[in-house]
Amino acid sequence: MRLHLLLLLALCGTGTTAAALSYSLRGNWSICNGNGSLELPGAVPGCVHSALFQQGLIQDSYYRFNDLNYRWISLDNWTYSKEFKIPFEISKWQKVNLILEGVDTISKILFNEVTIGETDNMFNRYSFDITNVVRDVNSIELRFQSAVLYAAQQSKAHTRYPVPPDCPPLVQKGECHVNFVRKEQCSFSWDWGPSFPTQGIWKDVRIEAYNICHLNDFTFSPIYDKSAQAWNLEIEATFDVVSSKPVCGQVIVAIPKLQTQQMYNLELQPGKRIVELFLNISKNITVETWWPHGHGNQTGYNMTILFELDGGLNIEKSAKVYFRTVELIEEPIKGSPGLSFYFKINGFPIFLKGSNWIPADSFQDRVTSELLRLLLQSVVDANMNTLRVWGGGIYEQDEFYELCDELGIMVWQDFMFACALYPTDQGFLDSVRAEVAYQIKRLKSHPSIIIWSGNNENEEALMMNWYHISITDRPIYIKDYVTLYVKNIRELVLAGDKSRPFITSSPTNGAETVAEGWVSQNPNSNYFGDVHFYDYISDCWNWKVFPRARFASEYGYQSWPSFSTLEKVSSTEDWSFSSKFSLHRQHHEGGNKQMLYQAGLHFKLPESTDPLRTFKDTIYLTQVMQAQCVKTETEFYRRSRSEIVDQQGHTMGALYWQLNDIWQAPSWASLEYGGKWKMLHYFAQNFFAPLLPVGFENENTFYIYGVSDLHSDYSMTLTVRVHTWSSLEPVCSCVTEHLVMKGGEAVRLYEEPVSELLRRCGNCTRESCVVSFYLSADHELLSPTNYHFLSSLKEAVGLCKAQITAIISQQGDIFVFDLETSAVAPFVWLDVGSIPGRFSDNGFLMTEKTRTILFYPWEPTSKSELEQSFHVTSLTDIY
């Protein structure tokens, strides 16, 4: 057996012993079910479902209907156990702790058959003193209780009044009372995800032994002093002093690249002690700040902290320090009631572009470093700068936030409460307070996190009366709401982290919510805070249905994942839009019908006599619909950043729902399970471009706005072209005079009555022509080429079946696809099946005979493999 022995803290001098040792218990454990009839090995970190699968006792949990078939796993009470020998002499240590970084969720812990504690919160770290029970050879046992049964018991015991909702909608096929257990809320099911309420040890577990004193926690916050125009660093270290007398010494903090070093004297009294240090950085030293992606570099500085204590005890920590400021600006806007709602990073107003993050898998042991990097790299590759870590999932692992720091992805961090009311009995509050305090301490040093939010949609659920609470009972629930999110969570945030703003909910009215007593009459107001907006009935091509809000933090449309993704978890009889599998996989009420309805507004629905062809074409069309709908809505938000229309506007954020998938199913995601890009993600790469021309119609006049996220002004020209659907040659083209595009603004660049545009371009009608446009300077393209449809494509005249061919060649690790088409082709979709990678562009309008597209593989592949897997589709193939 490989010993996971880590020397944490080394002593200086000769003849001394280590001050602390850590022994990891990760690896093989034994798992058994409640009645002892099933026993198997299982990995830690891990969960019961993964162990059963790894031993061949169950299929892939995502295959077909296994979310229902394997419900028994979550309803059983499982036990994890392990026997192990400590690889060092235990009697030489004054204090020995058992550290559990993450337990999922309800468990009783026995060490050498002595009960040492219990866990009730997936999001907390637990530490138990085992000094008096640990031996050279030990046994440990975690006796889990089903989180489903525990939640039901807690709900039943809450007799004073109900805490809704009791159960999810039937279409979700989920479990009940998830709001009574501090566990990943979507693990009981959601409208895009399955019900897999896991049990297990989902993070590291270890033994820590130490003498004299031990550094338990270490965190810091860079603070900018505006009056002194200098940076400072607030450092906090938490010690457990086990010496019977005070421990003295000094601390040396150094940031070499900033030519900064400071020394402090300290004296630690016995017991739990907190050391607070304040590091001044000379105003004469140039500090490079951390910027979001697309706005500058993500400069960080290596910092070391050395505690030199009595007895030659040296404790050293190192960390990466990033400097940035964040402000949430809520102030009056001329010409509009209400308040603004936008973020300044390092004093610069930034439009937040991005999406909402959900857990990348129901089983966290499947979420590898490689998968995290792939998903987050796809965020910046699509010109995003922000992710909202949604409140129904998990506080993500450290590596997630480290990658966001590195890549320049701003994080809107929800606390893990979503779409429910919650109990406020003392036991529940105590567990929440421990969770929140731990997560603040763990995460506050990350520059990527720009805001804390108390919950997802709970203010709206309460005030819009989702759960049909009588008006006479509402004060009870408002009191509970304020108790949980204001008197507890907010209080802990203000005490633990003064470096970033806090809001109680999303959506919320921000400062107006505070003024109204922490709950607003209309939390989704266009005049304050952020909004969540969904409308599957109105025509998504009509931008007038969208709210001209201050900040759109959720919006979106569903689509199905690609056939190559579904194929892995389905069988032949499932490959139909009306199959039992397709209905089962759809967890949003009426979702499949809504997709076809929205698609049918502008496209002809597939009518092939081949059922499989129809299924694949329908999948394709749902992705076309989703991409075009979200494009239209996002471009509306982006062009609304600089203007007030009918007293509304100054939109400064667009975060569509959702970025990623938790399994293979229809959802609002732009990245499929495993990371494959849907058409929407390719569109996002364009509609989130730093410079973008946006076209739209109003009262039969065609407008083009220029949108810039840049920090400086640019001189450029706008080219507008009109093609007929029947010709690869433009029927007319015009280039504007030189325009100055203001940095950080959206301005009108072009307007022309549609009738005049059609007249000028010869034989054009709305049905026979399409408009494309782009920004350039000195013949260099500065923006993506955008387009505007003058009619629904189901009414297009002259559109004929395009024959598209591709010649594939290789240049180093990149593959080149030289495309040639026989006709204008909308929504050209290049697909290489299950080969991991992405194209430089996809889902595009092809108005020229040839086009070159690059393919970036994520794993080694060959030209012949690509040629065998390659398939191209356009809208003309299903017309």
C-alpha cells in the first residue's frame, strides 16, 4: 500500500522533530449497505454510485432510465469503513485531528468504535479531536443516513408551519424536501438534471498530528487605499496552540516582485488564536492589477509568509496574490427612475458577458482537472468574462476558482440556496453559519469572485407567491427569509469579507430591496438590480419582448444535445422525438413542445420518411432555434448598455442560462455533457465579441448599432451587404465613411428604411434577400460578420439545397477544413461525431463559395478519423 505521508511543516535546526504530519486516508475503503447484504470496495474521494459502477454492479447511471432504476441506492443507508496503520509514532504528538474536507452528507463517525461526531452539511469542513482515541492501528467508520429519508424526517418534524416546496414537479422525477438538508440542491432533481442524491466522502480525509501549534487556516484580501493611493494586504492566520505556555516569534511576509518585505513580532496564547497582519505596499511600486478576460492581464504575485516561532518551529506558506478592486454601482440614472446596477473593476465599468455554471456531473469524483480546464477554456474562447456559480449546485472545488483567476473569469458566487423557502430552526442555522464562514474563508482570496449573492430566486419565490402562501401567513416567511439571508449570511459576509459586495438574492432590486425591508414587491423590476427572464411563447426574433433591464443574470431557451452525445446513453428504440426516452429525459414541463413551437415560428419542421433522419434533423433544428433566440436576446442587451428608451435601459450584464450540462439531456446549456460545443456556444463566440455590429428593425427601419467593450476609441468602417438566397454574389454593398467607435459604449452606426434598402438592391424582397455586415479598418476585419434576416426562413424564396464539400488537411496539431458550397447556406453545421475538439466557427451563414474553418482537437486524432466521422448539415438539407 502506498503511504500518503506529507511533511507539512519543517523545523530548522538539528535534533528536532517535525512540527506537524498529515496522513491522507484517500484511496480504497470498504462500503456496505444498510442490512449488510452488499459489500464492496470503493474509492475516497467518491460516492456509492461510482463504487457500484466501478465494481460492475450497476450500469452507467446516465444510461436510459437508470436514474429511476437506481433510486434504491439513495434510499439505502450506506457505511464507509477503513482500517489503517499510522506510519509514525503517535505518542510523540500533543494533538491529533481527523479532518474531513467534504462529507456527503448525513453521517455518524466512529473512530476505533468510539463515536467522535456527526456531519449534516455537504458544504462544511469537519475537524474532530481524536487525540485520546487514536492508536497505531485504527479503524474508522462513517455510517451514512439516506439524505432523502433524513430530509423527509426533518420536514415532518417541522410541525409549526410548512416550508415549501414539498416536492419537485412530477416531470422532474425527483425526491422531496431537499430544502431541509444542506446538500447539493439539484441532486434531488432539477428541470435540466436527474435525481441522484449521492452518499459518500466526496473530498479528502486525513489525519493531522502536531506539537506546539498548528496553522489551521490562512487567507488574505488586497485592499486599495484611495486616500493614500496605495495597496495594502490584510492577512489572517488561524492557529491552534497546544503548548501550555505562550508561543512567541516573528512573521516575515515577502512579495519579491513588488520589492516588499515586512516583519512582525507575535505572541500566541494557548488555545484557538487568530493573527491579523497588515502589509503595506509602497505607493512608489507599480502594482499590476488583475483584469477580467478581454480587459487586460491576469497578473499575480508570489507571496511567502514565514512564521519563525519558539523552539526553532518554522511554518511557511506561499500563495499567489492578485490585486484588483470591485465596486457595484447603484446610483440614479438621468431620464430613468430607479438605480443603475453595474460593476467597476479597477475603476472601469465592465459589461459582464457570460453564462451560469451548474455542477459538471452528478458524481463529483468524475469531475477531473482536465474537464474543468476544458469547460473554463471554452468560456474564454467564446469571449465571455463572467460565470455565475448558481445557488442550486455546489461551492466549486479550489481548482475551479484558481482556473478562473488564471483565465480572467469573473465569478458571481451564489450561496447554495435555490428556488425554495428554508427552515430557520437553530440547528439548521448553526449548520448554515458554519458552512458560510468556512466558504468565505476558503474563497475570499480569489480575485475572480466579484460578488456574493445569498440565494437563487428565493426572494422572487416569496414575493411573487410561487407557493400560494396566504397573505396572512406571509409575514412568517418574510421573517424567516430575513433571518437566514440578512441576520445570518449577510452578517457573516460583512464580518468575514469587506473586499466585495453582497446582495441577498438573484434576481433582486439591490439597494431598493434593502430599502423595502429586504424583500421587494417586484424583485424582477427593470429599474433596479438584476432580472431573470424566460418566455417560450412569444416570438424570440422579436426583440421587443425582452426586458430592457439593468442586468440580465438569467435568460435562455432549450435545445437537445447532439446525436453523438445522446447515442452513448440510449438505444435504437429511443431515437425519436416522441419516444419514451425523449419524454423521460425532458425534465421541463412542456419543453419538447415549446422547442418545436418556437422553431416552427421561423423554420419548416423536419418531414423525412426516415425516423432516424427526422430525429437528427429535429435535434439540429432545436440547436438552430436556441442559438438564434439567445443571439437575438443577447444582442438586444448589449446594444442597450448606453441608452435609455422609455425610461429603461443601461443594461450592463448578460449571463444566459446555462453554460454546461450535468448529463445527456435537453437543457438550456451551450456546452453538452463532456464539453462539446452546441451551436449556441459558437454563436456566443460572436455575439460576445469585444467589437460587434448588431442589426435589428424598428418600425420597418433597419438599424445597426456598434457595441464596444474596449477601453479606447477605434476608427473603422461599416460594410453592409445584401445577398439573394439564390446567388453567392452580393446584389449590393455599401461602405460607410470612417466612424469613431467609442470605447465602452453602444452607438447607432447606420439606419435605413427596409423599403429603401430593398429598392436600392434591385430585385430584392424581404423573402428573397438577407443582410450581412461587419466592422473593419484598413481592410482588416475587426468584428465577426453579423447578419439580419428580413423574413422567417420558412418563407425564404430562392433558397435551394446546398451541396457542401470539405477538403481536410493538417497543419501541426490543427486541422484545416476547406469548404465549398454550391449555394447560399444558412446555419452550416460541421460535425465530427464524438471526436473531442472544437471548430473555429460553426452554425454560420455561408454566402460565399468557399470558406476555411479550423478544427482544434482536444485529444490526439488523425486526418483519416476526421474524414470518417465528418458530416455537414445546413438548413437547406431539411427543406
